[in-house]
Amino acid sequence: MTIIAIDGPAASGKSSVSKRLARRLGFSYVNSGSMYRAVTWELLRQSVDPLNPDSVRTSLDSMELGCGFTPEGESFIRINAQVPDAELKESVVNNNVSTVSAIPAVRHLIVARLRALVNERDVVMEGRDIGSAVFPDAPHKFYLDASPEIRRLRRAAEGQTDSIDLRDKQDSSRAEAPLQVAKGACVVDTSHLTLDGVVEKISQLLAVAGLHPR
Ligand code: DC
């Protein structure tokens, strides 16, 4: 199975680029951030305090977290028999997801699910630690970045109001699997590129590496 890892900070363009790239290549698309969001959403729904790692761990013990693919090849998440979607973008989830994702037990649970997913098919997987920790041997790794100003503008255009600066700071400074440029990753600055421009650039780099659309 071939894995293309796309990491980077919030609003660097990862989701749109990864989805489009996956479609172009005939790969499946996995948004690992949705898993962290789903766990955060469920913890909050159960009134578990994200700042209390012991309570989080207790809740994880009985949490049923599953994921798979839709017929269109996109990943979906099932958590305690629910399939959250729009809820994952709620402000309360935005504001707590970095705290929850810094808890090692949460990461271990999700990383195990992500690794199991790629047994099924070729994937473009986006996140923060895909190339550095989840699949350090992935043959194709990219790190998308953009200036903080541009990322803030993109976020606002999406109607999202979370503080990406704070989230990036938390995601980069946590002890386990922090946001970083993975060894061997190609850094792409998307600040002044269109979505098509980024996909084109990555496709060209993949073609040079011998990976072509099916
Ligand atoms: O990609 P996103 O903004 O939906 O991710 C939400 C949060 O999940 C992000 O702030 C940190 C966490 N995350 C992570 O720790 N590791 C990943 N591979 C993906 C996301």
C-alpha cells in the first residue's frame, strides 16, 4: 500500500489539497485530524474535562472508535455508535482539540486506527505527525505551510473563529509527536499558490518519484 503523508499547521491547505490529490491519483483520503476532533467531541459530550488526563483515559477505556471508507473512498469515523460530521467543526471542539490530542493515550488509540486503515488501500493522509510518527517510512512526505496572516484569512473565509495561533503553538510544543517537518519531507509554501497550483506542484514531485495517476 502506498502512503502519501501531508502534514502542516492549521489552514495551510492540507484538507483541500489532500482531497484533490487523492482524487487525481485514485487514492483514498484520510483526515486524521477528524479522529482527534471526534474523540474531543465525544469527551465533551460525556462532560469529561479535557484538562484531566485521568478522566480522559477512563473514558477512552470504554470508547468505541472505528473508521472506514465510504464508497467514494473518503474515510469516516464512528464513535460510540455515532457518526459525527458538522459537529467536528464546532467552536467548542476547535478550542479543546489540541489539549485532547496532546494526551498520549489519545494519540496511541488513534495512531493504531490510522495504521490499520492503510492495510486496506493506498491513501493520502493528512495531519500533524503522519510523516514524522505515524508512518515515518512513508515513501512520499509533504509539509504544507503558509504565512500566519494568510492562514488566519483562510480560516476566517471558512467562517471558523478558532485561534489557530494558539492551536499551532500547542500542537508544536506538545511532548509526544509534535507538529514538525518530518525527516525527508518536502516543504511546500502555499501562501501564494492556488489550490490547483499546490496540487500540480505535488503531482509533479510525485511523478519525478515515479508515482503517476492510475
Ligand atoms: O487538521 P485539524 O485542524 O482538523 O486537526 C485538529 C487537531 O487535531 C490539531 O489541532 C491537532 C490534532 N491533530 C494531531 O494532533 N495529529 C494529527 N495527525 C492530526 C490532528
